[in-house]
Amino acid sequence: MTDTEIFEGLKEVLAVMKPHLDTSKATLESNLVRDLGIDSLSMLLMSLALENKFNVNFDTSRAPFTTVGEVVTYIREQQEQK
């Protein structure tokens, strides 16, 4: 799966989680907290939704994600390991 496909899938998840969010303005550089309003509970819910959507597991011991691009890269790397 390409980064673009993962990015589009992530935007779909965000659109469901935060219907008021204009995901068309999200970029790989978008800050999850500052730009998209993702708090710690939203981060957990997003992780669970992305695990289901992309069939990956998020490592809870790693440092929190800061940008959309970091999430996309993590998902791609997890898929490549399978």
C-alpha cells in the first residue's frame, strides 16, 4: 500500500471521528494536536480504528505521534514487516 493510500485512509478515519474537521486541508505535515485537535483519547480511538482499517498493531510503548506523516510512515513500516 502506498503512502497516498494510507494517507487517504487516515483522512477517512479522521472524518468519521471528527465530522467537523475539514480533512481536505490535512497534509502529511499537519500536527495532530495543534492542527487537527487530536487529544489523548482521540489518539487512542484513532489508533484502534487504524489498526482495524490497515491490519496493523500500534506499539503503545513508542513515543506519541506528532504529525500525520509520522502515522502514515508507521503504518507503512508495519505493513512492510508482514
